[in-house]
Amino acid sequence: MHFSLRAGRFREAGVFVAGFCTFFNLYTPQAFLQILADDLHAPVSTIGFAITVTLLAVAIIAPVAGGISDRLGRKRIILGACVALIIPTLLVAASTSLTQLLVWRFVQGLLLPFIFTVTVAYVADECSGAQAIKTSGIYASGTIFGGFLGRFLGGLVADLAGWRAVFVVLAVITAALAGFVAWAMPQEQRFRPVQGGFEATLRAYSQHLRNPRLIATCCIGFGMLFSMVACFTFVNFHLAAPPFSLSPTSEGSVFAVYLLGMLTTPLATRAAVHIGRRSALMVAIGSSALGYALTLSSVLGVVVAGLALITGGLFVVQALSLGFIGAIVPRARSSAVGLYVTVFYTGGALGGVLPGGLWHSQGWIGVVGLLWLVLAAMVATGLIFWRMPEKTAQGLPAKLP
């Protein structure tokens, strides 16, 4: 019993760090996009591709990562990707043009799904019931903390030593994170490889595409990351302009609102056991909608409070969605998560560029109006498709979903 408890804690620590590693590397440039634009002589409309190309790469490779993991296993894939990520991160730092930077950011994106997708499948394999919800929440907390610290350190280091130093720091910390995953994360025990080669993988995806609850959950994920990326891409330009006129370090500090998600996500995932995932989803989306309204204020404190509500709500949506996949997909979960990740990051990639026209014509209020429409679509999707039969795929009471 003592050994099992200790193994569970090591598993939770490994899952937390794997989530941290993914988002620590993914969104860091958001905190110093203006510095990048100035140094590389790129317009604001173009420099956003430093985020978008990475998200596109993630979307492209996620199904492949899921299929490979469903055949080869979990931990060694996660660890190998963590180690390999160090190389393109250093090459970003050495880039002398925007084109070079975008190429290596794209390569970073090709590696990240082998951490993100496979870790979610690892949790679904190794945990069940309430433990699966708890561990999914811990993983989500790792992604939240990674997203915050990457942006915060990015803004701070870019101000002090330039943007190239940011990626050197990222590479060093990523190496340390890989060592921790190797030491702490237990080898998978319940993994069962998908047999039958490429044809079996295609059959698994065919089954996933006929699962309406999974497709609906993918759409909710699309809306979640579209909203998050659009918000934290264009709010940077909003806060850099009068009346706020924040510096990169100050903008990086604003991302401390991410830490609220570390509190709300575990609480919400536990609450979902009692009130149901669907009810928790509605509360989370409502919180984000209110947050967008607050960001229209000209008072910085109110805007930051709004951003806190947005992050707190949207990260809960992410944790609930990932946990729901484990409940409704009985096998080939890694490829199911891969499908989710493809749609999820496609939403993120579009979120970084599609609101640009509204930003230029209407300003921040135009972006907020678009994001309210996205949240409304997520609510409708959840109400229709997040119903479950009396028993879930994992044998849990109907209250849980």
C-alpha cells in the first residue's frame, strides 16, 4: 500500500513536469513579441507567426504522435521528445532572420505532441475513476504553471539580456525537466499496444471520427485554445498601448493570472465528480465570458481581474475535456488525444491570426466580441453532446460526466 501511494505521487510529479515542459516552451514569445518585431524588422501582423507556426506544427503531427505511442509505449516517447526539444530551442536562439526563427519554432512544434498527447494517454491508461480526474487536473496545473513561467521569464530575460538569451535559458531548463521525467515518472504498467500496424491505426481513427462525443469535445477544445491564444496575443498589444503602456517585463508579470488556473483547475475537477462535467463546463465558460467583459475597462486592475477569470475558466475547460476523452474512448486513447490535439492546436493557430482584422478595424472590443461568439458555441456544444448514459466507459456513476 505504501509502495503504491509512493508510486502514485511520483507519477503525479512526472505528469506535472511533462505538462510544464510542453507549455513552458510553447508560448514564451508572447511576452516579447514587440522586441522580436523590432529586432527582426517584422511588422506586428507577421511576428505573431512566431506562435502560430509552432501551433500549426503541433496540429499536423499530433495524430502521428498518438499513433506511434499507441504502438510503442508512453514513457520513452515522452522522455525522448523532452531531450530532443533542447536542440531546436538552442537553434531558435541562434536565428539571424525571422524565417530561420519560424523554421526552428516549427520544429519545436513537431516535438511537443510527443509530450502532450502521450502524457494524456499515459494518465488515461494508468489511472481510472476519480484518480484519473485528479491526475488530469495535476497535469493541467503543470501546463498552467509552465505557460505562466515561460512567459514571465521570457519577458524578464528579454528585457535584461535580449530575446536570444530567453531561448538559451529555455533549453537549459528543458534539459533539467527531461532529467526529472526520467527519474520520477514510473514506467507504464497498463499500456496495451495497438496491433496490426498502419491499418489498425487507420481503423482506430475511423472509429474516433464516428464518435460524436469525441468530435464535440474536439470542437470545445478548438474554441478553448482559439480564445486563449487570441486573448493573450492581442491583449499584449492592447496593454502596450495607452492608457496602459506596459513594458515587456510588466506584460510578462500580467501572465501571473495563469496561476489562478492552478487553483481553479483542481477544485473544478473535484467538483465535477459531484456536479457533473457538463455543469462544471458551463460554470467555467461563464466565468471566462465575464472575464472578457472586464477586460474592456480602462483600469489596469480590472483588466487583470478579467484575464484571471478568463484563464481560470478556460483551463478548467481544458482539464474537463481531456478527462472526458478518457471516459468516452475505451481503446487507442493516444490516437484519440492526438485527434483532439490536432483540432485544439488548429484553434490556437487560427486564434493568433484570424482576429487580426478585427483588431485593426475595431480594436480590442472587436476581438472580445468575436470571443464571446466562440464561447457561446462552446456552451451549445457542451449542452448537446456532453450527456452520458447511466454508466461511463470506466464504470463510474452518471453524475460524473
